[in-house]
Amino acid sequence: MNKSHIHDLALFGGQKMFPRPVSTSNLVKPDVEQFLSLLKPALNANGESALIKQLETELAEFHQVPHCVAVCSGFWALVLAIKALAMPGKTEVIMPSLTYRRLADVVAWTGLIPRFCEVDPATLAISAATAAPHIGPDTALIIGVHPIVNCCDAPGLEQLGEKHGIPVLFDGVESVYETLNGKKIGGFGAAECFSFHASKLINGFEGGYITTRDAALARTLRTLSDPSACEGEPRLSAALPGGPLEPPPAPSIETRLPAVHAAMALQGLREVHGQISHNREIYHTYKARLAAVRGLELLQFNEGEQTSFKNIVVGLNSDWLLSRELTIEVLNSEGILTRAYYSPPLHLRPVKYPTIQSPLPFTEQAAKRYMLMPSGYQVNVQQVEQVIDFLNWISAHAAEIRNTAGERP
């Protein structure tokens, strides 16, 4: 690290530590030749369908479920699953506020109303205890979102749904590789949704998929995802989430997964185990070195389960003397791409569609405390060590940095 004085900081005019930024996204690059070998046959007649079917078969085996439906994005995987599962005549979807920034938009897109609930302090995720107070006569669906580190209490949410006769859908985008109580994520609830975005564990450039144990639900999802096969069925429209809840007539949206994405995702899936050893090394470097940095706490993976070690989340405690906002500003200016963890929470975001809110004090506290740190395929151990050394330097010079930046104690 080349910082000896606070005026060496890039924020105050010094040179960046990393001219090429170190990323929080995975951005894994599968073997190009293997990717092309999968793609080329798909360019022939019926080749695309065969490739997508192969991808779905291997994903179903990976998640240990009988059915998988691939679609064009994780967003549309959620839309299709909500459309298929929400109870007719009901209007509310229970979901956490401390979660993916578009999840409430997804719910509104389907014509339903997000009802925000608290998260469990131990998991930073929705649980049966936090969801239960929000169940009422208008509850159409519960969405259990697995957090960025570890998993939510899926069995508890399943039991809650069964008790009240409400379907439970899981957003497993950040838990592709994980197990919970030894059972693979992908087989909980009525269905689980995943993403092939380039930032995720399995990079398909873009794309998504839904896993389920229910054959009838899988057939419904396939019908919804293919406009050519849904004559007489309700079709998804391009109504924006800021508009009316009942989507106006519009052209159907094609949600099938294109061949180029299927080939990329299939090769990424076949290489996924190789990522885990890299991610594990990155994680254990953070775990060993961050322990010596005053004021920072690493969210630790449950190594008693199968886990991808993909994401690194760090919490700031009272011994860290900078605000999270100034900390992120200092790090980003050095090319250390750092992001606020699910901030602002969704119940504090201004939107034009209806939502149902209640006081969520822990969510608001947690949304100010955590940061997502560099990790993934594009980051190496040496860079992580430099980042941690710099964090230690920031901790030692926090008062000077704060004063120079004009931040009040």
C-alpha cells in the first residue's frame, strides 16, 4: 500500500491504489472454446430447444429437483413464478424490505401489493417470526429471500405457509450453491427463482430459471414463458411498475432464454465447482486478516453447509469512526468497488405504486451498517490483502480523514 498521509488518498487528489477497479461482481469467464462448442449446434434447426432442455436437465440435477424452467432473466423468473403462485382474489405479497432493490417492482408488475416485513437479526433475512404478523385475509403469497450470506429459515417459512394455506416462493439468486440442513437450495417452497446475470455464480451473460417439485406448476410456468404456446391464456405485458396495477393491453413479452445465454450458462454450470475453491481462498483471507482491523466485522458463512463463499459482507461497529457513506466514498475513489448492503431498504424508497408498510427498526439499522466488499472471479488474494491493509490504515487515520472530508463525529 502506498498511502502514508491522508493527502495521498485519491479522494483528496492522490493516486488511486487500483487504476483498474477491483469488483464486487463475480464476472466469471467460462472456457470460451467449450462455450462456442455448445452454442454452434444450437444455431441449427431445433438446436436451441435441445440446448435449453439440456441446461434445464443439468440444473434440475444440480438442485436435486425434478423440474427446472429457464427464462430470459431472474426478474422475469420471479414475475412468472408470482403470476403462477399468487392466490386468486388476494392482493398482498409478504416480503422483506432489506432485499434486492427491484423485488417490490416485480411484485407491483404482477398487479399485487408488496407488504414489507422485518428481517431476523441473526440472518438478515425474512423468517417465519417476522412474516407471521403480516398474514391476513388478503395475503396472496410469501416471498422468502435468501440473503447474500447464508440462507433464510426456509423450513420455518414452509411450515408457516402450510399452516395458513399460503404458497411460499423463494428468491434463491444469491444461494445457488448452498445447502440448508443438508438439503440443496432449489427444492424449498412451491418454487425457487435464480439468475444467470454476469454478477452471479453462474454467468449466462443474463438469464434466469425456476426450480420446483410440482409438475403441474412447471407446466404452467412453461405456458406463461412461451407466448406461442399460451393461446387463450393471460399474457404478461410491458406495463411499467410506476403505472396502474392492472397492466394495460400491450404486446406479450418473450421470456424464453436465448441460445447464447443458455450455452454460456451451461458451461458456467459445468465449471461452477472450480469457482468455489477460489472463493473459499478469498473468504478465508478476509476472515483471517479482518479480525485485526478495529471496527469491522465479517459476516461469516456457515461452513457446516455447502456454500459458495461468493459474497463478502462487512459490518461496521461503534469502533469504526467513519460513517459508512464516507468509508464507501474513500474506498471507491481508490478503485476498491464497495457497495452499501441493500440500502436504502425498500420501504424507504419512493415509488408510485401502492405498498403496505409498518415500523421496521432493525431493517433501517442494518441498512446503514453493512458493506459489500470486492470478491469473485476477478479478484485475487493479493488484492484482498491490499484492501485489508488499506482498511487498517483507514481505521488508524479515521479522525484525520473525517476532519478533512468535513464529516462530523
